[in-house]
Amino acid sequence: MVILIWLVVCVIFYLVQKILGDSGHALELFALLTALALFFINKLSRKEKK
């Protein structure tokens, strides 16, 4: 599970840097997308346990 989270965060970071570069909003978008991805990973992992 940790490897999946690490991989998702790295991919999101790469995409945000590629699209926005040194824009001031890159960090905000990265934080938002990472939070959403972690939320959905958590939701999916809890669904599998039930």
C-alpha cells in the first residue's frame, strides 16, 4: 500500500511540474490532487476490507 501511495504522489508531482512548471499555483494544485488521491485510495482500501 505504501508503494502505491508513493507511486501516485510521484506521478502527480511529475504531471503538475510538467504542466505548470514554476507557476505559483503548482504547489497548491499538487496538494489538492494529492489529498484527493489519498482520500480515494483510503476509500478503496476500506471497501476491500469489508
